Amino acid sequence: MSDPLADIVTLLQPAARYSKLVSGAGMWRVVRRETGQPFYCVVLEGAAQLSAEDDRIILREGDFVLIPAAHAFTMSSLGAELSPGIDPLTVTMLPDETRHGDPDSAPNARLLVGHFSFGSPDAALLVSLLPQIIHIRGENRLSAIVHLVTDEARAERPGKDMILARLLEVLLVEALRSDAGKEAPRGILRGLRDARLALAIRRLHEDPAREWTVEQLADEAALSRSAFFNRFRHAMGLAPMEYLISWRMALAKNLLRQDGIGIQEIALRIGYGSASAFSTAFTRFVGLPPSRYAEQARTLANAAA
């Protein structure tokens, strides 16, 4: 059967931006205003406090944090005293790391932080299915993957971009499934955690072109139509047919950005009997016809090349 979590992460098309080693000494604070791109952090030594998305999290050595869409967050020292004459917002570039707080004192925290981006034109939709913050404690596998990402990002080796893309996909999947033991917010993790719903979601991802009805999906989940509908909407945050259409359009956008695939073929791949039916549905969902969308996508891709 299909793996919806892997499907979503692959379609997000993660790409590396940068990573760096940072440390804090004395009383220190970092205030960031971001543009909604993913942010991750591994605590290598010491402890710190992270405030983001109305959450306040104590981070300790070995902890991993991922914010799939970071807009604003603050990271600060934990229980440290203010160094005389040192502004907690002070930043100093040391030979091997970026120091926050007192540049001359021993660090009370050392962290590896990084940002990456999502290439998918439907990133906002897909990210909305993920938790706002993922905090994992004591998972050595994640730390190892982050170190591999950092090492690859800093080196200039053949195949770098491809390796980084695959490593980031692995990082995301590993982080999401490591978070599975916690109470998930509405979205794909909560849906997949429900054994009945997971059956239907996997079948939907396995065969998105099928003419699914709520009744058929309910049968896959071995639930009545009303029980399935209410359970799905409560777990996922949207109705079954809304999710199906959103997933089909996310697949369509990805296919439209590729060369050599015609509108008719795309229509059949995602469950529309004709190019005109697909074009009507796509235009209603996206706001412009698929041919225009494909043209704009290729123009943007050529400009970025």
C-alpha cells in the first residue's frame, strides 16, 4: 500500500539552504522573524529555551526541534545570569561558530541550526497537514541525519543537490514518525494514527485516480458513512472529498511542472475522464487554467536556473 507520509514529504521537494553551529554564553537571546520556511535545531551541549507558536519548550542535550513553517520564534538561555556590560542580544562571529551573549565566557549551550526550503507550489497546503512544532528528545537517529545534512551542505561533492534532497526527505519522515507517540494536532499524523482512517487514507494515496466516494472510503475503513465522515474531518481538519481534491491538485501541479506530460495524460492520472473536466476542476481550485499554470511554472523555473 502507499505511504501517505512519504508521499507528502516527497511532494514537498525539500532543498537545503544553510546550517551553522551556534553557541550561547551568559544570558543570551535570539529573536527571529521568518518567512514561513522550515527551521530545525539539534542541541549538542547544554540547554536552552524555545518560544514559538504559543509554545515554550525547554531544550536539553540531544533534543531535536523542527518547525515546518517558522514565522517567529525566540531562543534564549536557561537560568543564566546576565554578564556585566553584555547585551543578551549580542552576536559575535567566532572562528568555528556564531556566539550569542557573552563572547568571552564558556558556553552554556551549543546547537546546530539550519533552514531549508520547500519547492512544491502546494507547500502551504501540505505543511498545513503537519504539526506546527515537532520536539523529539533523545533520538540519536535524527541527530545523525542532521549531521549528514550539514556535512553534505558544506562540502562540494558530485551529486550534492540530489543527496541533500534525499537526506532532507529522510530527515522529515524520521522526525514525523518519531513524533508519532505524542498527541498530534489535526492533520496527516492524527489521521494515520487512527487505524481505521489510515486504511482509507493509504488506499486514496495508492489510487488517487479512482472515482472515490465517501461510501467507498468508509468501506475501506470498515465504518459507516457518517461515522467515517465525522471521524475523518475531526482528525484531518477537512472532509474526505476535500482532501481527495486537494491531493489530486497537488499531484497535478507537480506533473504540470514537468516536461513531456500532456494535459490529457495528467487528467487520467489523477482521476478525470477528460482534459476539459480536469481543466475546469483545476481552474476552479487554483484560479487559472492548467496550461497557463504550466507556462508560468516553466518561466519561473527557467528564471531560477
